Amino acid sequence: MADPDVSTQSGGYDVELFVDPPDYDLICTICQGVLRCPVRSACHHIFCKKCILQWLKRQETCPCCRKPVNSSLIFVMFKLSKSIGRMKIKCKNQIRGCTETFPLSEQYCHSMGCLYELIPCPYQGCRAQLLRRDLETHARHCEHWRQPCHMGCGTILTHGTQAQHNCYKQLRQEYETRQRNHRAIAMALQRKMRRMQSTMAHMRRQIGLICESLEVMDDLHEVEEEVDLGESSSSSSSGTSSSNSNC
């Protein structure tokens, strides 16, 4: 896939990027660029695939001879596409100093390593854009530079902390911090346990008092029942004596 900078606004490749002027037969009639993914219509005219499909959305006739064109009857010209891919082009970064030339098919691979490619700084917070060749120099001085310690301690270093960083000291500080946190957690758990034990003791005392109250109430009920039985017996004896005296 070619880079968008190599293409014209419609679909073809920019003529000016080619080392040698392309033949007229390789120029798309619609976009005036070098054919990109060339296709042939039934009337034997050749266009960029993207260009002719866009054209047919407006009118279904050939832009050259005005004959009817069916979008399902256009054929990709693979051999011609390969031939165009072998044509040499100049780097799109020539305006920044790149003088290399290479086959069109290798344009994407070249851009991935071109020293004159404009690249944003990879460090978060930095908005600088620079040439790939200057990226390493920029990284050594970028104030947004962040990297984990290469010794594997996990510390994120900046240019300001890199020189003073000591893995042993850093790990010891982290260990001591964790120890303090663990001791604080243990003390908090102990306090919570003591509160729970105090609450349980209080609940046991309350339950004991309730049980004692229930026992006292049971004793009172028993006494009341005995008194009631005594009174009933006395009433019965009085009634019996009165009956005997009447007789």
C-alpha cells in the first residue's frame, strides 16, 4: 500500500515523484496521476480503480469515449500494476533532505526507515516533531523522557533522577515502607480485635443478667402459684365447715 502523500487527491500517484517522466499511457485521464490499481473498461480505456468508480457514481459512461460503462465489467490489470510498481520514485521527504530513489513498490518500507521522516516525539507530554535521524539526540535531552530502570527494580526514571538513582537504596526504601504499612495494618487489626472482644464480653454480661432476671421471674411465678393454691384450699375448708354447722 502506497503512502497517501504519494497519491494525488483522487487516486493516482503524483507524477512529480517519479524519477523519469512516466509515459502518457500510464496517466489516468480522470486524476492526471500515474495509474494506481489500473483497471480497464469494456471500451478498453484504462483508469485508476478508485477514480473510475467515483466517476460512475455520477454518470455511467466512459470519460474518454462516452460509451456506457458497467462497474461490474471492469478488470484489474495486474501485470500493468506490477510494471508501475517497478518504476523508480523519489522519496517524499526529499524536501527535507532525502536523496534516495527506489521502486514505487518499496515506498512504504523506505518510509518506515527514512532518516528524514517527520516523527512526533514518543514521550507523553512532548509535542515536538522531528526528523527520525534527530530522534535519539532529542531523547537524551527531552524533559518528558521517562524510562523504567534497566536493572529491573521497576522505578520510572527521568533525566533528573537517573544519575542519582540507586536500585539497592530504592528497593530498601520500598521494603521499609511496606514494613511500616504492614505494621500499621497489624496494629489496626489488633485494635479491632480488642474492640470485638470487649463487645463480646459486654454481650455475655448482658445475656447473664437477662438469664438471672428470667430465673427470678420464674421463682416469683412459682411463689404466686403456691399462694393461689393456699388461698383456694382455705376457701374450700371454710365452705365445708359452714355446711356441717347448718346440718
